[in-house]
Amino acid sequence: REDRQAAMAQAISRGDVLRVQALVEAGVDVDTGLNEYGQTALFLACYTGHSELVDLFLDDLDADPRVAANGGVSTCLGVALAQGFESITTALKARLACELLSDTLPKSAEETVQQSYKGCVLESETAGPVDVLISPHMEHPGAGSYTVDLGMHKRFLGFLKELFNAQHIASPAEGGCAERRYFCDSEGVVGGLLQTCLAQTLPQLQALVFPQMRFLNYHKAGGSVAPHTDLARTTAGGAHRSTHTFVLYLTDVTTAAGAEAEAPPEAGGETCLLEALPMPSNGHSPVVLAKVQPLRGRLLVFP
């Protein structure tokens, strides 16, 4: 089933009508999310601009344009509008105005989040000072890593916390220590706000924030991720390849008493940037170049 869903997503990205029809005949449901972001066949066709597939899903397969992606904030109509696909937008509006779908859209716990998503803006205050963790002149893969505190942007951070709560928890990886919730910022709202934050702190950095994001929740004390190097991502079509990872902390470290506070370094929860990945054979602890303590609104950016 998962193989067929992945094949459907790939066929839609290519605009391969015949392959899509064959997969539907093989049993792929057009109203079920095809990937970890909860994007349906119709949603992906709207996102990638394949109007012929949109017409197929709406007219021949009776796909439901009201089904949103994970979190309920990104819709078929919203993504078509954001991408500027006029013919697809017109087709969706016509379908949503039909008698069968003329009732108000279904109410859910996600509706408030969707309204916040459309209206989310940054406050006028500027971000805090940049703290360079590894000098950009150092010969190291993490050269140029830095943090900046965005704690004053309370509305933005509150929205992201709401969005986190609205996401579905993905099936945990074997031995995983964190809950993962996948979100695709298809309409560019979150990415646009983050790009504004980055422009405030480093005007010389012309950042493009990719839409594929995930929330990590370390719900058990003592959880950690093994030392690793993040892999680069490529946008659909291969136009852009990622150069940096960002981590935005939505909570502070929770103390044993349950109160959130800026914890001392020994309290844990920090992200460590290492001199090198440890070798299993030598038994030596890795050299830590920098530690980043979790603080609500703290943004960590590293290559």
C-alpha cells in the first residue's frame, strides 16, 4: 500500500495521467494522504500545477477538495492560490460552490489553527543579537553556525505551538526517542515569517526556507539523538538544494518540578555541535565545540 501511495505521489509530480489512472484502478484512495505530510492526490496536483490531473480527480474521481494536509491549515484551494495557478483555483472554487458542497466546511479542532495560519504576522520588534557558535572562518563543516533569540515574537511562537498540537504523530522509527510530526508549509506562511526573521538578523543572507518541516517532541526524560550529519534536501524539480538546517525551540527545558524555566547547562536538552563524529573504535568522547540550550523562541541555524 505504501509503495503504491509513493508511486502515486511521484506520478502526480510528473503529471503522468495514465500512471495515475492505473494506480487508482489498483486501489489507491484519492482522499487519503499519500505521504508523511498528509497530502492527498488532489492536493499534490494543485500544489504542482497539473490542471489535467485536477480535472481528473474532481470530475471523474469525485475527490474531496475540502481535505486538508496535516494540521488542517493548508488546503487545496489555499495552495493553488499561493502558487498562482489560476485555472486550478477557478476549478476548485466552482467545485466548492456546488450544491453538494455548499454547506459550511466541516468544523474541527484544526479550524482555529487554520485561521491563525492565514493571519499570522510577526510583531514589529526586531530579533535579539546573533550569537556565532562556530566562526565562519574555521575549517569545519559547521562553520558559521549561530543562534538568535526570537522570544519577543509571541504570536508567531504561539501559532507554531497550536500547529504542533494539531499535527498527527507519525509512526515512531525503531528505537526512536522523539515523537515526529510532519508539516509541509505549502502556502509559504511559516517559511515567509522565518525568512523575515533571518533578514532582520543577517541582512546579507538571502535565505529560502524549504516547506518540508517536522516537529520533534522529546516526550521522555533521557532521550537523545545519536551524533549525525544532516543530509541536504532538494526541492521538487531539483531547482534548489538545502545548505543549512534550522531548529526553532518552542519550549524551554522543563524542570523536575514541572515549571518551565531557563535551565542550567547540566539540566540537559541541549543541542551539541561536535568537532567530528565519534569513531566507535576509539572509545573517546567527542569534542563539543558549542552547546545550545533550549529556550522558547531560540533559533539555531547551522550548515
